[in-house]
Amino acid sequence: MKWIVLALAFLAYASSVEAQQRLSTLSLTCGQAQQVILSRGAAVLSTGTYTYDRFVRHRGFCELNEGLELAFVPTRDTPQCPIGYRCRSEGLDFFDD
């Protein structure tokens, strides 16, 4: 009986975690959005109604075959806030002529 109660409590907790909404850059100031990335190192943030992306503090949060691309996002106080970086694949381009 104790295991069933424990399992139900875990499922309730897991479902509440899934229901949390993603932070939106549109509701943050530029400084607040930058602080999220600085404090977490990496975060997935909404950048619009149907858009989101993963932003990182430095290359250590990317895969080995990825490089950095400077990222600008809209925030509550500026249309182009330099929030940090995006990880981008540095794979070979097989379609070069």
C-alpha cells in the first residue's frame, strides 16, 4: 500500500512539472533574459507565440561538432537583445560545387 501511495505522489509531481510553461523573452527585460542564460548556462526560451530556441552561455554547453552563433531575441524593452549564443552544427557541407 505504501508503494502505491508513493507511486501516485511521484506521478502527480511529474505531471505538475510537465505543465509548467516555458519562460518567454517577451515578458522579460533584456537584462533579465541575459541573466537567465548567465545563471543557468543554457535554457530553452520562447521568443514568440509559436517560436522557441535553446540559448547558451558558452561553447561548453554545445555538442563537440557544434559552434556558436550570436543570438538576438525580442524582449519587453528592446527588439534585438543580445541574449547569448545558439549552438549550430559545424558539419561538412556535401552540396558544395
